[in-house]
Amino acid sequence: MILSICIPSYNRLEHLHNCLNSILIAKNNAPKFNFEVCVSDNNSEQDVTKIINKYSEKFRIKFNKNEKNLGFANNAIKSVSMAEGEYSWIIGNDDLVTPDSFVFLQSILTTNLDKDYFYINSYYMNSKFLEKFPKPFDTQNIDFNNLTSISKVKKDKSVNFWDIIDKDVSWDFLIGIFVSIFKTKNWLQQVGKLDKKKIDDTGVWSTFENTCLNPILIAESCKNSKAYICSKPLSINLIGEREWGDMYEFIEIVRIPELIDFYRSRGLGLKKYIYCKNYSLRNFSNYFYKIYSGPEQKGKNLINFKKHFLKNLIYPNVYLSIITSLKRKIVKYLK
């Protein structure tokens, strides 16, 4: 089996329904593509089995329900541990795959067997768009010409893994789980290196490890490997369904810079490290203000002032972000 699509799921059953339906549509467009779906439910309050049973008649699907909520990180690990595919692709239960995704994956995965990692471009789409249509949502109703993609890369190419860590490839530097396909066995072999206490913390993005689980394990397993960039978006990332939306600023100016520090410790070149770190701080000043002036759920209780503030003051974007923020406010006021 070439691919396991791993879905760590919790509630939002309407979106899980849409997600699995998008996989069914992709399957019908590439009937020979050899894949499976692994759903690990994090003890949802809703009954997931009805939806699972509906799709288990259409394609190979494995299902696990945890006896208690294990937090995102452990549930993601569980979903990949169920996989039998040579490669795994973790997506959220609110993500969708494009109708032609399996057609392209069939070609990409079978002709690049020397690659351990594949960057898969993705579209943004507002979740409110789905409300206009019958349920489950049919991805063939989308006009993809009107959607924006995450990556600026226009052509597929083979690269070394560290070439992936670039703002033009992925502005969030792989923190979004849906952009990565990786060798299952290699990823799972790195799980033992994780700080178990921090992974077991079930708070929402309360530790670096439970926030950046996937890019941590990808970097550990692929740092010396060849990689492939798929410039064509093969998934759809819904905006408006993230339960951690209040923590967006915290993720951008705390967790992403931490992730770049981690990459440096694993082999990211110094020049690229400085460039990426500075870029990640482009909204530093105004976002820190939003975090500290906002409610607790914005993440201010998780900030280490020395580590997350003082150590970043050497980067130009810390100061340029003040100017940028003032410009935005002036333009908004004038409008």
C-alpha cells in the first residue's frame, strides 16, 4: 500500500463527513490508487461510528476511539501508528482533498521512490462557503481558480530537505500538518525521542512539542533526505474551523520561531536560519501587544519573557513590525 491518510479527529462530525466524502470523490477519479484511511477519534462526545460505517463500504478505513482525550499530539501519533502505507499524510478532520488529488499522488509517489518527504501545496477556503451546498459537501462544486494557495512555488521540483524550509515554500515552515507526506516507518521511529511529559500535556498548544509534533518528527526523520515539492495544491485548508483561532498570534510569533530554532539545531544552515527567523518575526511587536492586552486564551500565560521576547530583539523585523503596524492603522483610519 502506497499511502495512509491519517485523520486525528475530535468532534466536528459534519466536517469529518465532508472530509471523507472528498476522499471518496478523489478515489472515484483514481480507482487504481492504493490507499487507506486511518481515523483516530479523541473520545468525541458525538457518535462517529455512523459516519465511519458509511465510508467503510466505499474504501479501506480503519477506526480507533480513545477511551479518553489524549490531546492532539498523542492522537496524531495513534493515527499514524495504525498506518500500513509506505507513506502517511496527516490531515485534519476539517480538511478536504481535491477531486484530482489521487491522480497526481499516484504519479508523484510512484516515480519518486528515493524521496522520504513530499511537500504538498494546499488551498485556503473559507468554511462558510460550504454552507451554501447540500451535505456532505461535494468538492466538485469548487471553482479552484478563485482560491489562493499556501505555497508560492510554481513548479514541481526535487530538492534536499532543508530547501523546504523557506517562506516561499511554506510561510509557516511546515507547522500545518496537511502539507506533509512522509515515510511512515521513519516518522514512527523518531517518536521515542520526544519529551513524553510535554507530549502528554493536553492543553491547547501548551508546549512546543504538542504544537509542532509533526514538523519535529519530520525534521528528525528527513533531515538528511531528498524531498519533493508538489506545487499543485492537492488539499483544501478551511479557514474558520480552528478551535485555537484565538491563539493565532501566539502561534506565529512564539511557536513558529521556536520551530525555526529547532530546525537550526538539526542542521538548518546559519544563513537560512537567520533569514527565516527574521521573517517569522515580521508581526512581532503588534502581535505581542495583542497577546498581552488580550484574554488568557490568547496564550500570554505560556510566554517565557526571556526566551520568547528578549532573545528575539536582535532581529530587524522586531522593530520594522512597529512601523508596519502603524502604517496599517493609518491606512485603516484614512479609509
